[in-house]
Amino acid sequence: MSPSADAIAVAAILIVVLAAYALFGGADFGGGVWDLVAGGTERGKAPRELIDESITPVWEANHVWLVFILVLLWTAFPPAFAAIMTALFVPLAISLLGIVLRGVGFAFRHTAQRLRMQQLTGVLFAAASLITPFFMGSVVGAVATGQVPVHPAGNVLAAWTSPTAILTGFLFVAACAYVSAVYLVIEAVHRRHRELTRYFTIRATAAGLLTGALAGGTFGELSASSPYVFGRLTGIALPLVVVSIAAGIAVLGMLWLRWYHPAGLRATAAVAVAAVVFGWGLAQYPYLFPRSLSLAAGSAPTAALVAEFVVAGLAVLLVAPGFVILYALQQRRMLTTAKSDADLRLAAQLEPAVAGQPAAAPASTATRITTALVLAVVAIKAIRELVSPRNGQ
Amino acid sequence: MGTVAHVLAVNPVPARSQMGSSLGFHIILACFGVAFAAVTMTAEFIGIRRGDAAALLLARRWSKVMAVLVAVGAVSGTVLSYEMGLLWPGLMGRFGAAVGWPFSVEGIFFFLEAIFVGIYLYGWQRLPAWAHWWSGMPIVVSGILGAMSVVAANSWMNSPAGYTLSHGRITNVDPLSVYFNASTPYETAHMVLAAYMVTGFLIAGVYAVGLLRGRRDRYHRLGFAVPFTIAGIAAPLQVMMGDIIARFIEHNQPVKFAAMEYVPRTVRDAPEWIGGIFINGRVYLGAAIPAFDSILVGFNPHTRVIGWDTVPASERPPLVTLIHLSFDLMVGLGFFLLALAAWQGWWWWFHRRLLLTPWFLVPAALGGVAAVAAMEAGWVVTEVGRQPWIVYRVLLVSNAVTPSGGVPVTLAVILALYAILTVVSIGVPMIMSRRWRRGAPAEEAAEQVPYGPAPTPAATGTSSTPPPPAVPGASSGPRGAP
């Protein structure tokens, strides 16, 4: 049974939304990674400020893509959603934990004044930026290898702890860091900050090379763990893989030559990531879970798919003008951080009193990395402890 | 160890507790997402219209608090989206095609809200006054429509409709019938009104405390009056709505209604129990108004009220005492808030000024907490009252719960996280307000909220030229009101 046209169309929308989240949300996570390794209070001040300025405006809107992924998946492909959520309960729950901690870090970071509090929220933000993409990657790896059973009886530890899944997790972290660093180069160029431009150029190059290496490793693993996907990646999806590799090399070349063309750099880096996501989608076709759950068997009735299609159309109709207004206003510099309410306060006759203390600085790198590692190790230990006895039965 | 984990895993109680606590937490923040923009824009309207600087200052500060609360709400809302699958794969796997679609509609409004909150928050300085005011309008509209979409999904679980089931799989869906199911108009209206009451009474409560402490300037009086008026208008509508909904539930989900009102057996002349604990077929410590339940249901003491004996014991909701007392608490607090609003309205009608005696302000300061408690109690009634069904008379909770182990762990983690989120969403506005009271201009300028576009280079660079005043009439003085 071949999948219906609606199922293919909604699956295509899902892949586009996934790519959008990988690009926009991924860049935000990557920002957290660079924040983590930015060094001590003094040394890391400039890059941290740049990261903060470039994530603050967008993280909320970028986060909405994730909600769209969940919603699309559960409405259009309910059996797949239920199976993923059951079998991969553990990595999903941990990635959710990361999302919440990041939000807390964000909400409190800018208001916290005391050093301790700023360090704590900074650590939360950075640790979460590492944990979340890693476990999301392991989920994708588990799906791509077809190790998610269609009717799981509970957690499936083997699915997301396979070498492929773990490698995909690391690949996600590296890719986030890479995309983010490229965007930060553009931001630094935009601000005419020569030092930071160099700083992030080096990091973008390093992350790009690491991403390439990890992608190669994952690709190699796939040949053994998921012959079907590997076969299609080297077959019908090969052009997309080639495009991605070419774009990746092009970005590295642009960075090497210091040719910081903002739109060009941004688009090329985006193509490098999006092409891989599209390639993955094409390689899985016509399966939701390779070889076990087909698109035809796993999709909702036609009316539900059409409804999702309508929603996607409405979203474009309603949300796109909103974004146009937002960006148009921002370009015309109509949107600024409020400087002070002094004018209104004077007019309202609320007299000012004494001035407060200046803000303190975030945590040292050592503290951040240690905390992040300890959190990760404890989490994995706890899960293994909890899950393994049942698996052994 | 393995068996213990297994027992805990297949038992729906941890999953139910986790969903309940997540929903119970998120719903408070969601109220601010729905209604805060309207409150802020009312203050801004007064400020622009009358050139009232105090009102404008209130609006500007409220928008900052709104940004923090909406951001935390976005995160806790994501938790709920995950939990739909993590905890209830049996629901989403079988009925996702139906119940999932209202959530997709909500996604659009979530996006719109996020975009326009950014514009509203960062447009204060440079946008023309009325253009800025209008930029808040999409937040108000998408807040209401977004809430309706999410609640429509919950309504569907109470009144499932618009799908065809064959061999346990959904084979056809009618999206409009899913969205506009029998419960939708009642539940969505009830929730939107509740959101306005919770937001209005909570904000008003903050300023009531300020007034009690002797800060009786125009800033504090307006800060109290604007949200209190909005919530006070919603209160009588809500009480009326509640009465209508009770009759609808008696008709639509009679067993839930029986649990709410302690009706074990189908009877005429059913008494209305106020308070009381139900043990072994008897109500202790409660006061009964003879035949009043029948009157409320059918406007006649001889109206027959259906009891829970009409369904087998396995299909009756557990914890009837909890359901009944939650219902009583909700109704009682609703009337308390209505009385507060009526008292202030009466005084304003005859004296044309605010009633600011401690006799009024002390209960008014607690009004926000009361509104939250009433809303939480209402959710307990509707959610526990639907048990043991997750989709009423279609799917049992025990068939929807995840078979994965680890829910007790995530429950513990979630509870800890919500403790943190609560501290953040109360603590951040408190820190802001303390700074505002200290009134150090430099500090307020540096204040950041987790939202909106970055400061443009022009804005950060040219500090020598002051920005144009947000409102032409802003400097005309604080006593612009009649």
C-alpha cells in the first residue's frame, strides 16, 4: 500500500518544520554551548554578551517550532507519536528537563542581581543547552535505525543507547554549535566587532570540522545499523547529501577567506543543515520507522491530514505577516529596549530614591562544565539503575 | 526492585498526579497569557486618552511582568505537550487524529502571541502611541482564541464527537465537529472568564497590599482599579455561566454531576449538600437544603436527578468527597469574589470614588488567591469527575497510560521543577517591583526581559539624545482624570 498524497504532503511539512527547528532552535542551543565554553568571568564577557543579545530576541519564537513538531506528529501520525513517546520515554523526558531548565535560566538570568544567582542561572542555561540537543539527537538516531518498535511495551533502552543513536546525539550538539557559531560570526561582523569576529570564526571552523567528522562517523555506523536508510542515502537521497557536504565546505571556505557576506554565509550554513534533514526524510520514505511502520499504516485519516494542511496554510497566512511587521519594525529601529521610565515617573510624581548595586558576573567555565557533566552523569546513572532490571526480565 | 518499578509503571496514579500538577501549574500562567494584555492595554488606553502618566507607567511596567510570565508559560506549556505523549500514548496513538487538531490551531495563536508580545514590549519608545496600543490587540485576540483551542481539546475528552471508529482505529475525522463539540462553548467561555478573573484579581491584590500599606497615590489607586474592574465585570458573568454549565453537565455527564452534588441514587426532591464528607453511603458534617438541587436542575422541586447508581461501580468517579468539596469551594469563592465586586461597584455608583477601607482592601488583597483556588478547584471537579474515563465513555485512563517505567521519577522531577518555576514567576516580578519602588532609573533601564528584539545599535549608541516621549500628552500631569 503506497501512502496517500495527503500523507506525503503532511510528512513533507513535518520535515520542513523539523529543519526549521534544527536551524533556529539549534542555533539557540549552540549559543548555550558557546556560553558554556566562553571562559572565565572576564574573558567570557564579550562573547557572552553577543550570545545573549542574539538569542534573547528569538528564542521564544524559535521554541514554537518544537511545539509544532509535536502537534503535527500526534495529529497526523498518531501511532508513530505514541510509539516514540513510549519507547524513548527516557531521552525525551531528559530533553524536556533541559528545555524547562533553559527557560528558567533565561527568565531569571536577566533579573538576577546577585552573583550566586547569576552563576546558577548561567549554569542551568548552559547545561541545558548541552543536554537537550544530545538527547533529541539520540531520539532521531533511534528512529532512523528502526529500533523503535511499533507497539512498545515500555522503555526500549537499546534503541537510544545504540552507537548510532549516541553518535547522532553528539552530531546534534556539534551541529548546533556550528550553526550558532556561523550566525554569531555574522552578528559580530554586523556590530563591527573585529575581535569577536575572529573569535567565532575559529570556533565555527572547529565546530564545522567536528560536525563533518561526526556526520561521517554516523554515516558509517548507519551502513551497519540501518541498511535501508543507508541504501537510500547513497541512492535517491545522495544529491542532498552531496549538497550538504558542498555547502559545509563552502562555509568553511568563506570563513577561511574571511569573506563575511551575511546573507551568503547564513544561507549556505542553513543549506548544509537543512539538506541533511531533507535527506534523512527522503531516506526514510515511505517509512515512519524504517521497515516496520510505513507512512500509509501510520498516518491519520484523510480529513485529519487535510485539517493539518489547512492549519499550516493558516499559519503561513497569519504568522508570516506578523513576522514581516516584526522585522520591518526592527529594521527601521522602531523596537528598542526601553531606556528608562524616568519621564513618566517624574510626570506621575513618583520620586526616585537611592541607586542599587551594579550587576555581577556569571560563573567560571570550570564550574559550568563540572556541573554540566555531573548532572549528565547522575541523570544517566539514575536512568540505567531504574530501567535495567526490567529490561533484564 | 524490578517488580516494584513495574507496579508503579502500570499504575496510572503517578501519571495522573504528574498531569494534574503540570496542568494545575501551567493554567495559572496561561491565565496571564490570556488576560494580562487586556489589562495592560486598558491602562495604556486611559494613559493615552487622558494623558495620564501614572496609567502609562503602570502599563509599561505591567508589560515587563507580562513578558516574564508569558515566557515561563511557554515553557510549562511545552511540558504539557510532551506529557500528552509521554504519559498518555494510549490516548494520542488512538485518538491523536481527532484530539490533536485543536492543538494545531492553538499553535498558530501561540506563534502570533510570541511575535506581538515582542513588538508590544519593545515598541514603547519609538512607535506612535496609538500604533503601539494597537500592536497589543493581536495578543488579546490570540490569547482568547488560543485558550479556546486548548480548552476545546479538553472539551472533546468530555464530549467526544466528530470521528468514526472501526476496529479500534479512527477511520474518519470531522475536524469542525471535534473542535465545536457539545462541551466547547461552555468550557471555553468558563475558562476565558476565569482567566480574566484570576489575572484581574491577582494584579489588583498586589496594589491592594500597596494601598493597605499607605501608598495611596494615583499610581496605586489606578493599579488597583483597572484590573479589579475588569475582573469585577467578569465575576457576575462567570457566576451566571457556572449556573448554566451545571445544568449542562447534569444533562451531558450525569454521573459527574451526581458526584459534584452527592446524588448516590436517582431521586426526585434531591437535596443540595453544602460541605460534608461522603462515607459509606452517608454524608457527614454537611448541611442539606431540601429539594434545592432539583430546583437548580429543573426549576422544580420534583425534578428527577440522576444518581451515580446508574452506572456500574467500575465506571464511577473515585473520591466523590474531593469532587464535591472542590465544587463547593469553587462556587463559594465565586460568590465571594462576586460580592467583593458588587461592594466596590455599589460604592462607586453612589460615591464616585474608590472604596479604600481596610475592611474592603484586606479581602480584596486575598481576591487573587481566591480566584486561583476557585479555578484549580474547578479543574479538579472536571478532571477527577471524568474518571475513570480519559475520553468520556470511550477510553479508560488505565488504557491510555504509558507502559514505560520511570513516571514516578519524572513526577518527582516535575514537582521539583515546578517549585523552581513558581519561585521564578513570583520572584522575578517581586524583584522588579522592589527595584521600581527604589526607583533607581539606571537600574530599570538595564532591566532585561526574556523576550523581544535586541537593542539596535542606534538605541544603545546615542544616549545623548533622549528618545521622543512615548506619548505626546504624557507630560500633561498626573491629575488628568476628572
